[in-house]
Amino acid sequence: MDGGRPRIDKGDVSKFWAHDQVYLIDGRGLVGPYKILAVVRTKVYTLCTLQGQPVGNDAEYAESQLQAA
């Protein structure tokens, strides 16, 4: 508590939201763009093509593997 008031800590929050466009970072550079299909848990996502088809058999991608488009 700070000065008698409770402190609210934001904690970890995801950088991207569903439908945001991103690039997937791989060893050769950037691949995509893709859309965030779902936020699976904090900073972990599933992707889909811009036409809505799931990417990588619903593989989960860490936020560190993605870059905003």
C-alpha cells in the first residue's frame, strides 16, 4: 500500500489483440502478414491468414516471434 491506498499492478499484458495484423519472425526474416486469430494466454497467440485460414495447424506463437505489421 502506498499512502494508505492499495496499489494496482498491471502485471503482464499482451501487446496484440485479436484481428491485429502481424508478421512472423523466422530465421529468414519476416513472413506474412497474418492476423491474430486468438490470444491463447498472456503474450501467446494463434494466427490466421488475412483470409481467415488458421496458420500452422493452430500452432501457438509467443509475442517475441511477432512484429506489428
